[in-house]
Amino acid sequence: MANKVTGVYETCLKDGTKSYRASITYKGKHIALGSFSNARLAGRAYTQAQSILEDTSWTLDSYKQGQPLPFEKCVVLINYRDKGLYIPNPIYLEKKFFLYYLSPQQTLIFDIDDLFYYSSHKIMQRGSHLFVADYGSQISILSRYGIRSYAVEGRDYKFANGNSSDLRYENIEILNRYHGVRQYNHRGYLKYKTVIHVRGDFVVGKYNTENEAAIAYNKAVDILRRNGIEKNYMQNYIEDLSASQYADIYTTVKISPKIMKLNMA
């Protein structure tokens, strides 16, 4: 049944409780503003949405806690008003990047190439972990950059400008692509150390190239399994090597004698 308050419609929940939906039409676009417990709150939400869409002086700095519209909806409306593109997630467009607002205090920066994905995938947060729901699974935001779940910032990857909220591709540097491989500097030269965990961390060896270090990890896993240590080790896949090149390195790469002696005892 239509309610007398402009932009507000009375509905009923499944249990019969009355609910009030607010919506507004702007530039031919019908925009749902949310459901509210009473017509007065829904009407205030409509009035606030109208103010945002018609008054360019209304910015995100104007937002205050306790206002009828949630912060995310204010972002959506301001972006539509300023940029002419309706996006259902809290995104504000810039020329070569966009801002994704998790809250008034926390903003992420993405390349414009990621706009399609994040327009249809809502970012959620649990502690410092950022993820989206995709095909029934929780997908880490960092996994889109090839950063594995066990990766440690500063050791396996880093943000070039020091801002961990800047998720543009140019700002993310992958330091270690492979399981158990860590970069280190030796007298001005980049070297690689391979470490594997068996009741504690054991150094497999130190190597001149990343490929050698990654294959050394695989070889260590094979040795441990032959010695009866069955753990869920994920082996490294090295894309830029042929099977014969991989075999040559596997055969010649040296493994610490300590790894050779480890067993179930």
C-alpha cells in the first residue's frame, strides 16, 4: 500500500511486520535506498538522498553517524551524481583509478581495470583480511595479485609507496613467488634461501636463482616423503622452465644434509 510520505512504500516482512522502503528516481534511474522500521525514518532517508543528488556541496565529509542513510549508500549516490555512472558498491571514480570505501575512515585504491570486478563483488573484512564472495568461496583480495595466503608483508610482498591500502598493480611488488623461498641480500647481490617446516623451520639451502630455490623446496618435499614425513606440502610450479630444464636443476641442486636425515622418529 502506498504511504503518504514521498518516496516511501509500506511493505510487510514474512512474519507480517510492517516495513517501509525508501527509493528515489534520478536521471531516469530508480534507486532503492533501503528498508526502515517506520515511515518517518524512510522519509528522512529519501530527503537525505534528494539533498545529496541535488546539492554538489554535499560530500562524504558531510556524512555524520546517525544519519538515516548508511555511509555506503551515500558513496553510491555521490558517485552517481558526480560521475553519471551508477555502481551499487561504495565506489568513487577518478580518472585512472577508483576509491572503494570500506568505512568513512578506511579507503582502498584500485586500478580502473578492476572496476568491473569490484562493481559486482562486495569487499568484506575480517580483522585485516580483505575478501570477496565468489562462486561460493571466500577469495582473498591479495590472491588477485598472486600473493598466497601464507605470504607475509615485507618478506613475500611489499607496497612500493608504503601504503597497504593502495592496491594498484604498480604499487604491489612480489618478492617471493614460491613456497618456502625467501629473498635476502648478500654483499649487494640478491640471493634466495629455501626453508621448509618440519616440527620447526629447517634451511634447505641458499641459492643464486629463484628457480633453483623453488626446485630445491620441491626436492626437499620429495625427500621428506620418502623418509616417511607425510605433510600437506604444496610443491612449486615453475612456469618458465621446460621439463628437461627442470630435471637438470632438480638433479644438480644441493640439499642440506639435515633435511636428508629428517624422518618420522
